Amino acid sequence: MPLSNSLHTRGTVYGTLLNHRDALAALGDQVHAAPYKAPPKAPVLYIKPHNTWVSPGAAVVVPADAPELEMGATLGLVIGRTACRANVADALSFVAGYVVMNDISVPHAAVYRPSMRFKCRDGFCPMGPVVPASATINPDALTITVAIDGTVVHRSSTAGLIRPVAQLLADVTEFMTLHPGDVLAVGVAAGAPRARAGQQVTIAIEGIGELEHTLVAKTDVTTATTPAQPVFSLRGKTARVAYSGAIHTATPHATGVQLADGRVLAEADVEWLPPFEAGTVIALGLNYADHVKELSKELTVTTQDEPLAFLKSASALIGHRASTRRPNGVAFMHYECELAVVIGSTAKNVKREDAMAHVAGYTVANDYSIRDYLENYYRPNLRVKNRDGCTVLGPWFVPASEVPDPHNLTLRTLVNGVETQHGNTTGLISDIPALIEYLSGFMTLQPGDVILTGTPDGVVNVNAGDEVVTEIDGIGRLINTLVGDEIFNV
């Protein structure tokens, strides 16, 4: 990855929670209470989506419902080459550089895995220039200071990390691949200071640099005239496939698929990709009443005050007819048949009655989970939900104009030809307009962003060798095969 004075903006930015000894200790017995019941066993990761990214000097808007914001000063590791199952001994060789970050949050009472609305608002991830990695920089012994209006109010050190940088990289890449341009924040120390509108924040990390920005009140933000917003460009029912060394747009044909250049091929002769280049992928948990009832014996709370939304990265996405890895030794891995909603135009503070105008179309999703690694249902860790190849999309993008009523579609899953799951989108707890209104109320949704709307009841364990078909009437039939660790030489 070429390094420059500004952060490379293609990739995924990951945050890490509770990776400082003092941050975990400050919680005391709270981590043993419901719904969590225990301290985290694996890195607690989350994603800071594109709408949160801003450059040094940018003004950060303080929401009207949050008079103060927490300043989450942290070190970011900029990945330089593909990192998969990295060893501790050579983990640092995958780091191309370092960056000063402010992982801003709305103050909240959640012990960990907080709601997206606390951490994913527009502008909530200022990042400084990239400093190339070198032997003179020890990422496990860097002092971090936060100054507000020129006065240092907080001091910490990466020496306090529970998982030092190399160990963190090894633990994360055990279950998901980090790609060039990705950024992994190592975690925020206890006592993150708070700042108000009108104050200037300066974060300094020795040997890495400084990051400055100013907080402004929402009422201080002027609305400038901007060019027309981009819109989702696909028209008609389409797929993306790889064939003969190139990526093609394809349309349905009686004998398979037809490429844009006119060639007609059998389904099995092409490699199916997700049907469009996805932006931010937002997933919903516990969004069907029958699924909540199905899990009732395992849940410590069965009511929600807001949708349970979390994010997924591009490394999790694969297409039709691809294979998903089922790790050896796990007891319960299951599919989730879901309607995926594709955003067609920029959506910010959209009201329910206007929401469907921002939908470009739909596709089928199969979002796998590994229950063995699920520490709680309420904010599922990326180890459960963001593993490489765990989210299948496709085969087709179907425009909204061809789906008369997305709230009355039958979903089903077949395992080796036997139907195991059957539901209907009439059972959604939060329907599509409600989800768009909720999400766009704190973050800007962009064309190509995807909302996975959740799964009904009927999830069962699946094993290596199983063929799993998830289908939604009028949208498509998505085929996936599970494979074991053997083909990965594990």
C-alpha cells in the first residue's frame, strides 16, 4: 500500500474495545452481569464505517442529544500486505505504518459492544497522516496524550495493552483477513476525556505525530450548496461474475447467464461475486419475533429499545456457489437467510414515509454465525459474524421496481435439499422504512450500502460438505457449500 500524507481511504477501519488493562479493570463486576455474564474471551472488535472518517483539522459535529463526546485517543495500525493467520513472531511485518486516531463516542452506559448510534455517527473517526513503520518505533511503548484547548487532560501508554500489537494482530487474523489499507485501532485507555462544542482537541502519540480538530455544535454547521449526490448505477436484474480473467456484469439467460459482451455461459462456468460492490454492510440481529422466541431460553433480555445493528467488512463477503469455511471443533454453526436491502441514494435524517425512495433494490443474503464463539446475542463479536467468507450475497441484484412488496416475501432455507427454515418478511420487527429512519438518523447512508434485515426462526447446525440454499421469492436462489479446515491445511 503506498503511504502518503493522508490516510489511504480504501479498506476497513476496525476499533478494539477493552484492550487496555485499566479499561477492563475500571468496569469491575459489571462485566459479570447480564447480558454479558463474563469478560471478553477474544478481541472485542467493531467497525468504524466510511461516514465516520475525517481528516486532520476537520470540524466534528456534536449531536444535539449529546452535549459532550468522549475522545478515544488511540494508535492505528495501517496494514500494508494481506494478513491471514499471522504469527506473533512476524505480525509486525504486516504493518506498513501508524496513524493517530480519535475513536469518538457518545457517552453511554453499555459495558461493551455499544450501539452503533454511539460510535458510528458522521465524523466520529478523525485520523492523522500515516507515519511509515520503522525499527525505531515500538508500538507497545508509546505515550498518548489528549489536550483540550491546549491543556493536557489525559495521558496513557500502549504499554498498558492487554494484547500487545503483535498478539492483537495474530488473534484478529486467526478468524478474518486484514487487507492492505485496513486500519486496526489498538484500543482506548480508561478515563477517556470529554469535550464540548467550541473546544479544540489535540491528540499526540510520541514518534507518530499529532491530530487536531475542533468540536462544533450542530446549530453551528452551515449547509453549503453541494453537487448532486451519486446514485446507485445498476439498472435491471444483474450479477457480477468473473470469467476468463476479467469481471463482467451478467444478466439472466435461459441457459445460464449472459455477459455484457453477449457471451452466454452456464452458471457453473463462471465465478459468482457479490452482485455489486458493497459499501457499508449493516446487519440486524433479533429482527424477527419468531426468531426471538426461538432463542428465548438463551436470551437474558427479550425486549429491545432500538434495533440491534452491527457492521460487517468486505472480507466477509462472497458470492453465489462459493464455499464457506466451517472450523473443525465447533459444535454449532448456522446459516441465516436474510433479505438484503441496497441503498440507492444518499440518506441522512430520512423520515419513515420517505425511506423507500432511497432503496435501489434487493438481493439474498446468507449470514453464517458460529454459536460457540458467541459471548452474547446483543452485540455479537466479529469473531462470530465477520469471519472470512461468512456472508454470502447474490446471485442477483433485483431493482426495487421489480419487487412490489418487500414486506411480504417468503424466505426459506434448504440443507441438502431438505427445507429447514421458512418465514416471511411480514414478521420483521423493524421493517425497512423503520431501519432506514433509525440508521440515517445518526449516520449518512450512501449508494451501495447494504442492510441485512435479519433472519426468521429455523436455524439449525450445518456441517462441512452440506449444501445450503437460501432463497427469497422474487429475489433469487443462493447456493453455498460448507468446507472443513482440511483444505486450508489446518
